Amino acid sequence: MESLWNEVQHTCDINLNKVSAVSSLCWDPYHELLWVGNDSGRVASYYGKGLQRYTSFKAHKDQQIRQIRVTDRGVISLSPKSIQMRDRRGIVKWNISNEHTQDLHCMMATTLISGELFVAGQQDNMLVVSMTRGTVTRTVPGASNIVVMRNLPRAVCCGSLLGEVTLRDTRTMKVEQRVQAHTATLSDMDVSGNLLITCGFSQRQGSLIMDPLVKVYDIRMAVRSLAPIPFPGGPMFLKMHPTLSTTCIVVSQTGQFQMCDVSSLAMGSYAPPSQFCQVQTSNYITAMDISSSGHTLAFGNGASFVYQYADHDGYDVNPYSLPLTTPDLVAPPTTTMSENSPLSSIGMPYYTEPLLSVWASNTVYEVGHPTAQIDDDVLRNMKTIDFVGYAPNPGNIRRNQVTHKKKQSNKRDIPKFRSEQERELLLASNVSLDNIPQHSGRRSSSISDLSKSDPLGLIMPQHYRRVEIQYSKFGVDDFDFGYYNQTVYSGLETHIRNSYCNSLLQVLYFIVPLRKIATSHIGTSCPKENCLLCELGFLFRMLEDAKGQNCQATNFLRAFSTIPQAAALGLFEPETPDRCASYSTLMQNFTRFIMEQLHQESNVADNPLISKVINLDNDINEPMEGADALKPTETIGIPSCMQQLFGLQTLSQSKCGSCHHQTSRITYPFVVDMLYPKKREQKSRKRSFTSVLKASMYRENQTKAWCPSCHQYQPTTTKKVIRGLPGVLLINSGASNSEEATIWRQNGPNSPKSSTSPMLEGNESDTGQDTSATLVSWLPERFGIHFNGLDIVIKALPQGKEVPPEFKGTSETCAIYELSSTILQIKAEEELPHLVAQIKIPGSALDENTKSPWYLFNDFLAKSIRPEEVLSLKGTWKTPAVLQYTRVDLDDLLDLDKLPSEVDCSMLFRDFSIATQPMAEPRHQVLTQEEMPKPGTIVAIDAEFVALNQEETEIRSDGTKSMIRPTTLTLARVSVLRGDGDKENVPFIDDYIATSEPVVDYLTEFSGIEEGDLDPKTSRYTLVPLKVAYKKLRMLVDLGCIFVGHGLNKDFRIINLLVPPEQIIDTVDIYHIRNRQRKISLRFLAWHLLHQDIQSESHDSIEDSRTALILYKKYLSYRENGTFGRVLDDVYEAGHRANWLKGAKEALSRIPSTPQIENALGPNQVFTVAGWP
């Protein structure tokens, strides 16, 4: 115990293409070897000294190696679905993979019978395997949910995932003693003599917390708890020392480990500081083991590294090791080479891994054009002096220039930038800017041609492909989004992280009741800073006003990224795109999360009752079969609006298998997860969609749970009974693999047997429209549900046929659902997967000129599609992720007038700041009740921004620069001034916006924001969260205010606020001649027209907005006098003379920067929106 542990060697997996975490380590007790297993199913062995590789083989196909056990006969490896034994050279002796191996976790050799192996896991039975024959000799029923096993002389110590440790008799395998070591889960345990040590997690406030203690128990007579061992780093792995019976090794995930004497009662009295060590790893520790000699340790981490530590230089793995078998050395063949010998006579070595010459895609780049060939005339007339050749220029090329053919671009059909289109229109003599041609469409191929040539939808149409934003030097504003969207419905942009959520956001937007719930919520005084329901309401309002213009969910996704639960659930999109990532699974998890989050944020003390059919009876204890009826134990209150709209009212009943004690509770699951038949049930796998949906809704399973009557864990039967049907039914497809996705591609129950058109049958009319074609798909367009006692009946109802009488009952007992939207994962060849939404536009929002109510939303691409395109799932390029069905009578079942309708505008009349030391006299004066804005109220606005990410560019081989991603800006300050009245030019909003994200550049020269201005601890200004500032601007837009400013389109875009064009007066457009590309800066206009020197040191949003307001007043004065055209020409002429720089400071008529408005518009003039050009 006085030795020091030092690192002697480390190694990693040589496969650089795919890093696989180390999952299991085991020192060989017979040879000087270390056995390593990883997550991809590979087992490798290394020499104990030097860690050179000895053997390596693929034991299990893409399955994690959960445990390795070494015997004198060979090496046994365990994976979730199989167990295998090989000799040390890698030759297979036996392999077990059958119906008994479902989810294995651990194994242990028996002490009574030689050659037997106990294997257990999270399955119903423990297996007893004969290591000699390689077969399962018997099973031990009831030994389930075991993840760790250790051997004792007369007992087997088993640890479960629920934190319980049981001691079982070796002969009968009956439980003799049990102890609840940890309240949540068990991570590791070990035994030595009469001592048992465990480590794990506890359940605290709904989350898992690692216990900072190592639990110690004495198991001689009854399990007795001893003094625990504190380990602040958080114990994750435990091993008892093989030679010191009371000493253990405690290891944390971060690499800290310590040798501890369990027999001591006080930590520190026996452990000198030298025994506390740290593994120098950059990743988390995943496995550890100690050799039989106790002289060396091995640690594995998540980056495939293996670290070896020893307590002295002359260490041994085992006290007495057997010699290793070395491979036979084959003498290399003797090959005599001559000038005439073929190169094929030299043999290539046998290899199974990629060669070093196979470069990864991220390491290959273009090096430029090859050297151009020299002209024949130059070579013919060349004269050489020394080693330099000279020749006259033939005259077909210029000096010092070489011509080359331009490389053909492999980009797909993408539009030109808006700046390029305007430049081409200006250069064309016969085209006027007033007659800008409209796009005729995105693709040349017509839908009708595609439907005739590919009725099954096996070929992916072009509009389903992944769309990406191209950037010019003007940023994202220069991209022509109108090329991809010719509809009146807006798309969502993709240059934001976690933009995979766009498809579900579009689906939620077209659920009209949810849209009203969200927009009603933003009118209330919600105190939560990052409220997703508020951000959803803001986004819905923006989509309503956009009318086909592209939008972005920046604020919603930014609030979503701040939620720690979302990060813990793995809902964030990976920064590096992965072709193997399942966006379908990611979207299904996000759907469950967002619905639960919206429920929590909409749930208030006095929820409005918007549903007319929800069951609020308090009789929740309907007896299960064989159980006595219980009295009602609780009263159901009014659920939240989300539960009334989306919740599937379910009675969850649990019955103890021993005492038959029954408990019941009402739940409202928002999403139904589809559960498919098992692979071996071939007949049941051909079931219809409705039967699978019913089996997924009615789940009955058996598990072990705590019984309050028996006061112990007992087998419990859990059953779910449907009590009420939702207005909107969300279904997660659950198609996580190709086999489950194949079920969706099968034909429906009434498929025709025609060989010519297996999907369509019927005739076409003279107009080319299909009049009687019926698409036979496994996915029904409509189905009905009705209650039959405690059971429900689900049946597909084909369109055009009469509804059966059993589905014509009351709204409480019957419901007919129609498909409203689908979210699909699209995976084309050599492309990253992405998500699209197919949405059936509600009748109230449907464009009267459209032929089909179905639209495709592929991020910022929106396009009308055929209904057959939605129901056809034959193509392997698309996989369903989320389905939405809506009740046909939903409008009659909801009373949305009970939602709050009044808008709380109190924040406009009070000052609010989260800064700890704001200035006593701020620069703004908040509005009074008498100054309540009205439609047409003029306000001046300006905003400043800071950078969260720098611009990413690349330099091509030809020297041109290409923008990969523009700078990410966020709002830092916004100022709004009164535009008229007694307090004209006086600001009533001057808010600095606090941000939790790191700022990489404050852009002080252009924004005036300095470090510390956005920090609540140091800021001297009015500091508010982004939601508060945004809500104020949203109120001004909804109140009908007219915003005056300079360059407002870009400001509103970064703020993520869409203002109708009739409410914007932009001085950058007023003082601009349309046939000139130059737009004049605010600083030059102030210098030339107002004789003011603004922005001399830095920008000030109050000063800039005030200057823009005066310029607008000047414009009205010029228009009234009829001199505006001449003044504008003078501005451009002065700009060209001064090269668009303000004049020398000596020549300026210096006046204070406070605007003087004597010559501005008088107070009696009124502005009309239609009066300005």
C-alpha cells in the first residue's frame, strides 16, 4: 500500500475510420495478456508489457461486448444477443444465439459444478450454459433484471438495474437475502469474503444523481450495513484487490481512482495522498480491471484508448504465467526481378482493413488546375541558353496568362442570387425593373408525367431532395427563396442549428386550435423566460403575416437549446452531419418532448374548458378482471388545453399479482407509439394499420413494481383502458429499422390483384383527372373509432363509401379521423437524411386556386402535391416518422371562445430591468396610459447587434472566396422613439438584451455595445431578456404602429420579427433611385441633408432612430414643396464627388447631434400609408 501508481503504456484501436468505445476489459489469469472488447463487437488481446496486439477478431456483429471471461480453455465474450467461446488464437469453439438470448448483461462461473456458466440479463430467465458442450443446459425462471453477478463460496450475488442486490443459493437459486443498495440504479459491485461493496445512483427530484458514497455491507448472517466510503468524484467502477482481501479500488468516470481499505471506518486515516490518482484521459472511463497479481491496472475510455498503470517497474500480470503460442514464421518467397519481369509477380499482402492510401473525404481537397500545355509554336521556335528556354510570343494569348477551361460545377438546379438577377435586369436594355419576371417553377418535369410513369412513387421527385441555402457576399438576404416557394404558405429556413424541427413546427402551425391556444398565450403575462409556448405563438403570428414569404424559427430554436432536459434526451442535432443518423427517431423523440413541454407551460390553476366531450367523471377505479371494485380516490380537475386537444384520456390500472391490490390513475399521453409484431410472428406481421394501432393503444404488460399493500416488490400487471378520444391524434411510426419500415410499404387489406397497376384502379376522365381511382395503401386516409364497453373498435373507412352505423353514435363514444399531415425522413443516395412534412391545408386557409389540399413543406420549399403522393409509401427513399389524424367534427367539439382574449399591454407602461445596478435616470421615458399606441401611430426604431459566431469562409484554388456560413448575430439593444406628439423624438423603449450564449464579438465600432453591457451584474442600463424585448415589439406591430428607420428589413430579420410592408417606412428606400444599385448610408444622409456628424466614434440606436425620423419628416417636407427629386439627385451627385464619404470636419457646419426639426413637418400634417411611393 505504499507504492505509487504510474502510467506505463497506453494504446488505442488502429481503425481510424470508426472509433468504438471500450466496453469490457479482462486480464488473462493464465497468460500475460489483456483482453479488450468494444461497442462494435470486436475482441482484441494485448501483451501485458508493451500492449502490442496479440490477436483480434470480430466476435459479435455490431453488438456491444458487455463482459469477457477468460478460462484455461479459452475466452468467453458476451453480447446482448449471443455468447461465444474462442481459443486465444481466435478460433470459434461454440456460439449460442437463440430465443433464450434476448438481452444479456453478465455471466459468472459456478463453484459447485465445474464447467458451468451462469448467464443473466434484462430478460425473464437466467441461463445455465455448459462450457464443454456450448449449449444451454437449463434455465432459472424468475431470475430477471440482473446486470451484475459476483461469486461467493455458498451464494451468488446478483445486482439489478433497480438498485437491488440479492443473495441466491447456489444450488436452488432461490433468494435468501436482499437489500436495496441504491434507490435508482446500480452501476457496479464486488464481493470479497464477507464484504459486499456497491455504487450507483439515487432518484432525487425526478432525476438520477450519482451517489458520492461506496456502500459497504457485511453478509455473514444477515445483510448489515457498515460505514460507507466517501468518494467525491462519484464512484462508477469497483474492484476488490486480488491479494489484499479488505482493499478495494474505486474509479470514477472522469478517471480518478483510489485504493481504499474497507475495514477502516474513517476515510483518510489509512489512505495517504499518494494513493489518490488520476488517469490522464480526454474522454470518460468505460471499463477497468486489475490483474491477478495486483501489480497492474487497465482502464478503457470512450475514445477506444486503453491505459495501463503499474505500482512498480518490474510488474507481472500473474504470479505464474504460461507461455504464449506464437504464430509460425513463413519465409518470404524469393522473387528474381529483371527488366522483363511483370509487376504482377510481386504479391500483395493479405489485408482486411482499409489501406493508408484510402484517404478520408475530409482530408481530400482540390489543389488547383494542372499545368497548361505549352503551345506548339513556342516549342518549335524555342532557343535554349544554359538551362532557360526563350521563344517569341505567338500572339494567341496575353503575356503572363494561361487559358484554361472552367471546371463544370456539380451543383444541382439552384437559383441565381437576387443581386445577380437585379444586375442582369439593369444591363438588359429592354427590361424594366417594374416588370420583373416571375419563376415558372422549380423543376421542368410535370407532376402528371411523373404520376403516369411512376404511379407507385418508387422514384424520388426532385422537390423532395435536400435544399440548402447558398450564400453570396451579401449573406442570406441575397438568396432567392421565391424560387422554391410559389405558394401563399411560408417555409422555414435551415441555416439555424436544430432546424430539423421545422417539419413539426409546420404541422403544429396548421392545427388551427393549437394556433389559437398559442396566440392566446402570448397575450398573457407569462413569467417564464424561455417559454416554448410563447415562442411558438410568436412564430405562428409571423407565419400568419408572412403570406408566402420565408420565415425562420430562430427564437424558438434558441429557447429550445437552453432547456437542459432536451440536451439530456439527446434532442439536439449533431454539429457534424452524419449519414447514418436517424432523423426519424430524433423527430419522434422531439414530438413527445415538445408536447409534454407545451402541456406544462399551458397548464394553469384555472384551465379553460374548451372541449365539449372530455370525460371529467371521478370514477377512475374500474375493476380489472378478478379484482374487487374500489371506491373513487380522487377527483379529476380540468386538464390543460393541450390535454383536452391532444391527450388520449387513459385509465392506467396496476394490480399486484400477490395480494391483488389495485391502483388506478388517469393519464393523458399525447403521442401513440406504434408497436409492431415480433419478427418470428410472420402471420401477425401482415396485420392492418388499424389492428397495429389498437394493439399499441391497449398495452398490457407485467413487471416487478412496489406494492404498498405487501410492502415489497411484487409481479404487477399493468393495463391501460381508453376513456376518451382526442381531437388531434399524433402517432409515432416507430419504424426504426428496415424491417419495420417494410410493413408500411405493403398493400392495404383491399388491394386489387391487378398486375398492371397494383396501386391504382379506375378510369380517367376527359380532363385527365382520375375520377374513380382508389389508392390501395397500408396507411388509411380515414378510420373510425367507437367504444364497445371497455374495449374500442378501430376500422378503416375508405373515402367515398358510406360510414357504418356503429360509427354514427354520439361524439363521446364515436370518432372519425382523417389524415391531416405526415412527417417523413427522406434519404436519397449519397445525401444526408432530412425531414419533410406533407400537410393537408385546412379548408379555412386553403387557396381557392389550388387543385389539391395537400402541400409539401421541405424546409423553405413549399409545393402542392397529389394525395396519392402522400399515401404511397412504396419507395424506399422515404420512411414515415410522425402521423397526424384530426377528427372530422373537431370544430363542433371545441369552444375556443373561452380562451383568454385580452392582451396584457402593461409592460409598455412600466420599466423592467434585471440589472443589479441600473442607472438612476434612464435615457427613456415609458409610455403613459394616455399614449396608448393606435393604428397608424408613427414610431422610430433602431437596433444594435452582437456576433455569436464568426463568418465561415473558404478560399478556393482559383483564389475566390466562398461563404460557408454567415455571421450569427443576436439582438443586443433596441430603441423605439415617439414619432409625434408633445414628446416627439423621446424614446419610450431603450432595452439592452441579456444573452446566455457566449458573445465572440461585441462589434463595438458598429453597435456601441461594450463588454459588460449585457451582463446583469455589471450593466448600468435597462437590461431585459430577449423575450421581453421581443414581446414589446410584437405588441407594437399588432397595435398597428408604423415603424420609421434606416435599413429596417435586415434589423427585423435578425430580430426574427415579420412586420407587414405597409407598417414599414425605411429611409434607405426613400432616399434611393431605383435604377442605381447604390443605397445611401444614414451617416452620409445626416451629413448632407441635416449637417450633422453622427456615428463619429460608435453607433447609438437612439441617435440613429432619431436621425431616421427627422429624415422622414424632411422627405414629407420635400414632397410637399415638390423638390424631392432634385434633392435626391443632389445627394447622389454629392456622394459621387465625395466618394460617399462625409466631408472634411472643418467644412462641416458643426451642430449638436441632437436633431433640430424646425424645418421638419409641422404638427398638423397627417401621414397616409398609400401616399408615399
